[in-house]
Amino acid sequence: MTDVGGNGQFEELTSSATIYEYYRGSIATGRLGSGERLPTVRQVAADLGVAVGTAARAYRQLEREGLVVTRTGAGTRVAPAASPLPGAIVNAIRELITATIRERIPVEEVLAAIRVEAAARR
């Protein structure tokens, strides 16, 4: 099992198809937000113990489907329209979840507070 990208998500990722599915799912659910940078192909290969070509195939499939954009010097990033949430929102959610866990507050209470705050701003 491998901790892909150091995010605490452990999965068996040994083929280009499973690597592709992992990142596609992370993008589709908003776990990776618009503009967020993915690890390099070499880093993914090293982390997962697979050939660089295996990781590269997964990234090429993500590119073909318009989920990521790769630019020399800027790396591979989630395409602007690929994720339902912008990267800044995803990062804010991560910070909120970290604080929620640290303070031992039930997630349901935090969600209720978010709904109330959102309703007050409409």
C-alpha cells in the first residue's frame, strides 16, 4: 500500500489504470482542486514503486480527458474546469477538517455551522 502524495490515502496503485483512476476520482470529487499541482511523474513512480512509463501513461490519460494540464516548468496541474471546487476552497476545507479533528468537534456540528453561515449570507 502506498501513501500517494503524502495525503494519508493508502491504496494499491500498481498499474497505469489504477493510478489514473485514483487521480480521476480525486479530481472528480474535489479532493484535488482546480489548479492544484500533482506530484511529478517520477515522484509518483518512486512513491508507488512502478516504472516511470506506468505513471506517465496515467498522466497522459488524464491529459487526454482534459482533467490535467502539463506545462514545462510549471508541472502538472488540475485543469481549471476539471474540478468542481477551486484549489483555494479545497485547501480551506482541509484546514477546517484538520482543526475540527484537533478540537474534537463532530463534523456534523461544523457542517451545521457552515449551513447557517451560508444561509445568512444569501
